[in-house]
Amino acid sequence: MKLSEAVLLAKEAALEARGATSQEVKDAIFSSKFADAPHKSPEGRAKIKNFTNFLAVKAGFIELDNLDSDDKVAVEAINKDLSTIVSADGGVLIPTELRTALIERKYRTPHLRNYVTVLPMPSGKLDLDAESTTVTVNWTTELAIITQSDPQFTKLSLTAKNLMGLTRISRQLLHDNGMGDSLVDWVINRFASALARAEDTAFMVGTGTGQPFGIRTYTFVSVAQAGASLASSDLVNLYFALPEQYRANAVWIMGDTRLKLVSNLRSTDGRQLYETAYNNGTDTPTLMGRPVIIQPDIPTNLGAGTNESEIYFGDLQYYIVGDTEQTFSESSIHEGESFSRHRLAVKVGERLDGGLALTEAIVKMTAVK
């Protein structure tokens, strides 16, 4: 008999204690729930009655002294047995089944790497030359001296930075856990996700010291929000502040709170500027036809009132990431005291750097509120 059925029977036994006759309760039980069960014999009915009385006493529905003498003896006999019914009487000895998959937390999704340029950096260093100023030409007359014009260059130097994570796992846990050997793989995958989130933060706000230079560290053509609150005309102004040649691959970058403001804006003809991925039929929401990246590391406490933020618009292909090696994982039972403590050390990491090669490819809006 299932425990849930037994509990129900206990409640029905409580009804008996509260006024229903024993026969009425029996009739209700056997006519509805156990009409076809093998408990219809007098012996079977007696066992069920004893068991339901036992549960009713344990649950507090019936006082033991209120039972008939024969029923009281039967309940006391059951109560002496060790079983899985009651935790204190042996139920705690039964192991709990553990699903082989953990319930995982959800974290923010990193986006910037999907749009930046990633280059291999085998030696740990990478120097890139970028054109900072282009040449000019002039209309001239016959035999006139042609005005000289020379290109100007800048250099982007990247040096690999270490991004690492480490955990130690008892080898007893590795042996006894419900996930088996896959626990180590799960830990490695969680570290890999953490690396991706740390990358995304560094690509946006990294200081350049021991980590990449983030986009916010550069000086751009800046467009200030015109009014007291964000308006659709502000977004139009920022869009056209970016040189036309960079708009085709440009993306919007903003925090979630500012995207909420943007999603409520309309053009002068009442058309919504922001479209969700569902509405535009793509995998990415768009604003004025260009993808929108949610980047929660952009500060929201800027300005005199500490309530302002920034919105960026530009071509992220000019942000260069040098990758020395793919994400790696190493495991050891000999690391530090791991051998003597009977544990496994798991290390996951990567080496990379990042920086912007051309600042004219991005513009930003300030004082967004």
C-alpha cells in the first residue's frame, strides 16, 4: 500500500474517532478505494485498520488511549517495529534518490565576443598596425606642385592576460555523488561559463591592468542626451553621429534599464524603434534595424544625480581579441595537499587580451536617463 493511501486512510480513521462508526468507515474505505484489492478478507481488513490507526496516532489525529483495547495493543505492536514508515523508527536509513542532473542557476548571457574580431596569438604577444589618418587628394592644374599627403598609423599591442579558476573536490564525493564522473565535467563547464562572463565584463569596462582594455576606456565622438529624459531623437542623433561606412555592421550596446526606456520610444509617425527578436523574426532584438546587445556592466550611477548611463553604437569588428589558447582544463590529485587530503584539484582557464584598434568606429551617448 502506498504511503499516500495510508495517510488518507489515517484521516478516515480520524473520522471514526470523531463520531463515525467503525463499520461506516470500513464500508467507505472498501467500497471506493479497495473494492478490488486483496484486503477484503477479515484478516486484511484488520491489518489495514491497525495500520491506519497507527498512522492516525503518529499524526496526532487520534489519542492512543481513545482506541479500543484490542486496537491499542495492535498499534503498540506495530510501533515497536523498525520500518521505513516513520523517520525515527528507521525511515532515515533509506537513501534518498539523487537525480543525475543538478538544478542550475541561470546567469547572464555574454554577447560581445560574438561581434568582436578574434585573432590567434600563439606567442602571447600581438602587434597590429592600424591606419589613424588617411591620405587626401587635390585638384591641380597642369605642372602645378601636388600637395603631399601621408597616411598616419597607430599600433595596437596585445599581451596575453591570465583568466583562471580553481576548485578542489573530495574524491569521496566524486565516488559517492549521484552524477558519477560527470561531476567533474559539470564543474569544468560551469567554469567555462564564468570565463565567458568575465570576458564580457573586461571587453566593456576592463582597466587594461592585468586584463583587457574595455570599450569604456577609450575616447569617442560623444553625443549628449538632449532633454531631461531619453527621446527617440537622441537615438537618431547617435545613429548619424557614427560615420556612414561603419553603420552597416554596427550594433547598439546598453544596459537593461536603458533598453527598457528605449523599448517605449516611438518615431514621429508612431512606429516603435525597438523590435524584439520575436517581432523582427531574427535571433536578436533590433533598434533602427541594427542588433541590440545588453551589457549590464555599463554604469548606471553616472552624472550629478548618479542616475545617468551610456549607450554605445558602433562596429565591434574593430575591437580585437588576441587568443593565446583555447579554454583549457587540468586535473590533479598531487596538487598542493590534494594527495594527502584525498581530493582532486580542477583548474580551468584561458589567456587572452583585447583592445580597440580604431576609435572612430564607435560613438557613445552620455547622460542617458
